[in-house]
Amino acid sequence: MRHVVFVVFEGFQPLDLTGPHEVFAHAHVLAGGYRLQVVAPRAGPVRSCSGLPMLAEYGVLDLAPDGIDTLVVVGGRGVDHARENADLVDWVRAAATTARRVTSVCSGALLLAATGLLEGRRVTTHWERETQLRRECPAIHVDCDPIFVRDGRFWTSAGVTAGIDLALALVDDDHGRGVALDVARELVMFLRRPGSQSQFSVPLWTTQPESDPIRTVVEAVHADPGADHTIAALADRAGWSTRHLQRRFPAELGIGATRYVEQVRVEAACRALTESDEPIEALARRLGFGSAETLRRAFHRRLGVSPSEYRDRFATVAPKEGTR
């Protein structure tokens, strides 16, 4: 039986706890093997940052830190105050030293970092905490682009809902992809995001266009990612010169036009790879990459994996022979 312990504190983010907890609970129903417990600085009611109370079964002085399989340190606005609790930090350090896996969700990386055990490791956290973690922990290699990062037995995730993706990856690690996908279906998660997927998705994380010409260009790119979106073609749609478009596009969206188009195409390719068995060469041509090799380079540049690896891990449709 794998003992999974969640660490919370006053001001924790409730979804950082309940999301991963539900993943493990569903996995236990499907495949067994998990015992879940929650620990806080003191046993009893713990108020979350949204005001939702939660009952911690144990305080850190009540639960032995050894014998834990997976330690999950959650985040939340109260994490800065929690890091000042010496008993809590000491318990987390002792538990993390012997646990088979040590994980953090969102800003929980800051509490885990207070133990000193993340030094020299690559970690991620919520994008809003990136600057703070870099400044306060210069010995940690902070990478806030991925949804989650694995460095040996240490796993860290980005903010809030990314904890669910992390937990699904942990279940995959324990029971295999089939069980993880079954859990995802139970939770009505139609697509398991890979750890390499960026926190900064287009168009959610780009500034919205200020002018109608740029808005027209952006809408055209999303409407048909595989169309002709060279700088000349985009400038023609905007009714501007190419030089003016290349000045205005990054000024309004914070990203160059060529890079924006590639990000939109990569995201479209991710969806296609997981939802269909379309051959990669055909998919690359349809989405404007021109060739499978160009698509492969874009995937490695942005996601750190190849299209075929992405499909193997996250497809909901089994690929046919020759579609890799």
C-alpha cells in the first residue's frame, strides 16, 4: 500500500489539495494501492485561501515522517507564512528525505525549497511565483514554462489545475497509462497534458490585439493554422507593409508574428495528434509546417519531445501502422 501524504497549512489553495487527492482516490478504486492522509502544522480545521475549511487528520507532531511513499506539498497564498514554521519545515524535510517520491503543487515549491532539498534541481511552480523563487533560491534551476517537471524522485508542478496533471503522471508511473487514462475519463478530463506543455498557451497568455488590423490577422491564424501565414501574407491581410506589421505585431501582442504562428500551429498539432490517427507527414503539411521534419523541430523546440512521442503518451485514439 502506497502511503500518500498531503501537506497543507493556513491559506492553502484548495484545488492544489483536492485535485491530486481525487486523482489518487479514483486510482485506488480502479487499481488499489493507495492510502491517503493530510497533515498540517496542527491537527484540526485548516482554512484555505478562499475561506473553505478542511479538516487535517494529523499535525506534524502526530504523524511520523518515515514510511511515506509520496509526499505532496500543496501551495497557496499562505505559503510564505508557512515557511516560517520551523516544526512544519523540519517535518517536511524529514519526510522528503526518506519518501520514494517528493512532489509540490503550485507555490508549494517554496515550502519544499525551504528544506534545502531542491538545491541543484530543476523545478517549476506557478508563473506568478517564478521571480520570487529565483530570487530567494538561486541554487535552484527554475523553469516556469512546463506544466510539471520531474528531476529524479522530485516532481514539481505549475499552478492549481496542473496538480491534477502531475497526479495523473504519478498514477501513470505507478500503474501504467491505462489506469491514468481511466482516471482522467472518470474526472472528465479529455486530454492529459504532458509535463512539457507550456503554462503559457496561445491565445490565453498573449496580450489581446489593440488594433483591428492585428485582430484580423490573429483571427485568420486561428481560423486556419495551415493557411499561408508568411509575413507578406499577414501584412496583406492587415493592409500594412511587412515592415510595419513586424513592428506592430510584437508591440501589441508581446510576441513576434512568426513565433505566434508557430505556437498556434504546434497547439493545433497537439490536438490532432491526440484526437486522430492522421499520419504525421500529412498532419505537418495540413497545418502549414511543410514537412514532418519541420514539425519535429518545432515540437522539440517548444515541448522537448517529438510528435510521435507526444502521440504515444497522450493519444486517445490508437495510431495505425505508418502514422508515426
